[in-house]
Amino acid sequence: MPADPRAVLTRPAPAPDLTVAYGVDPEQVADLRRPAGVGPARPLVVVVHGGFWRAEYDRRHTGPLAAALAAEGYPVAQVEYRRTGQPGGGWPGTLTDALAGIAALPKLAAEALPGRVSGAPPILVGHSAGGHLALYAAATAPSTVGGVLALAPVADLAAAYRLDLDSGAVAALLGGGPLDFPDRYAATDPRSLVPMRTRTVVVHGSMDQQVPVAMSREFVGAARAAGSDISLVELPGCEHFGLIDPESSTWPRVLGVLRSLHDDH
């Protein structure tokens, strides 16, 4: 029997070194992990978790990913945000939390981990719905983002609504469909926010059952045609969760892409 690809979602991980708050709500926090070893200050890696923006999925399932990145020498922040089903979640709180957290975390992390975090804008690693939030932040607040590694991102909200991904997840986030709230989609849908100035790499598995790889193909093609600095790495045989699992066979590829993005800064 092959291993359950969802096992990473509940796998225990080492506790973070500390948790910092970027706002007053209990969800407006981030877990910080100190990079292994010694060395110069480096740009922060901000992990933006997925879970289709829903309350039942929080940052804890990215613990193995974040711990693995810290072991590789990266300072890491796992940002939390208000989600649908929680007070203030959905439109606009989920979106504004992502922007606020990403903007505030480099300074908060530099203060909490002295000498380990540079003042450069962070590299965002966003998975699934977190990939959407990372792309949204890079498109709408580019000065706060140094680069984006989008792992199986929900890169086209209108298409995700039409496909009814995760049984109405986009409608829960934005309050309805594109015909109901065209302005909300125009403001938050990465597909309508191209071109993007921030260097971006999208990584997507060909066997993804949660977010179809065709969405990333179309998005990256359109973004490139519009002049974005973006590329697509398609992983044959990979499904949705292997991208965030340090024990998966695809993890070295993900790490290699992150290294190429990070080392440019």
C-alpha cells in the first residue's frame, strides 16, 4: 500500500521557537523557527498554509515543512490568518490578514531572532489556498514580497468557483460568485491581477486531485504573456500534498526551487 498522501497534515513536528502577533485577533499570529547552524542574516521565508481558507485547517499542518526549511538554514515564519467560519474571516479579513502578516513579519522576526533575519522582503511559500494568498500579496503589495514559491495554488478564483473546488470554498471566501461580486474577484483573483512584478515559480503535481494542474498551466501562460517573471515546474506523478511533505519523493525538487528563489536575494 502506498503511504497516505494526507499523512503530512497530522504528522507531529517540533514546536516552533516562539510565536509573535501581528494584530490583536488570536488568529493574527505567526510561529517562528530559528535557522539551523550559524551564518549571515537571510531573508525570511513566510509559509502561507492552505486548506481552502477554511477554519478547520490551520498553520499546524505546515509544521513538518517549516521545520525542514529551518533545518536547511532558513529563518521561517508560519503565518496564520482569520479563515472562513471564524469571526472576521472570509471577505475581507482573510485577505487583509495575509497582507498585514506578510508586511509585518520580517521586522517582527528580525527582532525575535537577532542576527538571523535580513531586512530584505520575504520569500513566500504558499500552498493551495495559501498559494492564492501569496500570489495576491505579490500582485497587490509587491514591495513587501521578495519572491513567491506557489505550490499547487488556487490561481484562478473564478475558475475555482465554476469548478466548485472543495464544495463552495471560493463562494465562502468572497461571499458568492463572480457575477454576484465582480469587484471582489477583480481585486483578489490572481488571474485578473497579471502581470506580476515579483519573481514567481509555480510548482504543481500532474496528479493533483484538489487543484487541477490545468489551472496553473493556464495562469502561468497568461501571466508570462502579460510580461510577468514567472515559470511553471510540473511534477509528473505528484499529487497535492507531496509538495509540502519533506518525506515525499518530490521534496528535493521543491527545496531546489526555493533555494533558487532565495539565493537571488
